[in-house]
Amino acid sequence: MKIIAFVFSFFIVLSSWSQVARDSVKVIEIPMSYANQVGEPLTVKKDSLYVFKTSEVYLVNKKSFLAMKNIYQTTIDQDKMTKELVEKYTATLRRNIDLERQLKINFSKSDSLDQKIHERNQLTLDRTQKALDYTINSLDRATKSLDIVEKESKRQRRKSVFEKILIGAAGIGAGILIGNAF
């Protein structure tokens, strides 16, 4: 009878300890909707358990994340600059087209005075065209700069992968040497 009581009390104590152990482990669930989230990524903590409901998870260290964020922000800033230049170019072009229409109407109604005005406006249009050509060249240079940044980013990724492969090969070689030594 004492043995049965002892075994019974032993199981009660064991189950209460296991319940305490289960309660102390916190499992953080990452929902399926996280895959479509826009914004800062989730920061995970050391010694936590995670259950991922998403089909894919990409792990990036803090240094890589900040580098990608920097490149992304630079690209967005350059896109804004390009958009502003195109909008200014379009507004200038519309204004110039409207000016040319008005000049044609005035030219048909007037004489040599209108011819002189037309020549002056043509000079303005030529200068505007030169300014627009300069803007287009600037856009080309900005695009080339973006291409250079992208190529450099790819080169850095390849270099990083190659270095990891070399470190792995060195580790395997060291393991083989140590294994053969003993």
C-alpha cells in the first residue's frame, strides 16, 4: 500500500514539474499573413521557439539587412529624382508646345514684327531643347550609376558566397587533418 501511495505521489509531482516546464517555454507563432507584410521584418530573439506558418522564411543578419535597406532607400530616392525630372521635362515640353501654337496663330495674323518674335521664341525653344537634352543625359548617367550599384551588389554577394565556400573547405580540410592525426 505504501508503494502504491509512493508511486502515485511520485507521478503527481512529476506531472506538476512537467507542467511548469511546458509553461516556461514560450512558442511564438508566425502567421501565414506575415508573408505579405510590408515594412520592417520581424526581429527574432535568442532562445525562443518559433513556429512558421509561412511557406518560406528568409533569415538575414543585421549587417546585411542594413546594407539592403540602404540600397533600397538609395534606389527610392533616385526614382523620386527621376520622376521629378520627367515631370519637369513634360511640363516644359507642354509649355513649349503651347507657345509654339500661339506663335503660329500670331504669325498668321501679323507681319515682320511677328517674325522677329517667332525667331526669339525659336531661340528659347532651342535653349529649352538643350536643357532637356542635358536632363536626358543626366537621367542616363543616373541610370548608369544604378547599374553600377547593382553590379557591385551582385559582385559582393558572389564574393561573400565564395568566401563562405573557402571557409567551409578549410574547415573540412582541418577536420580531415585532425581526424587523420588521431
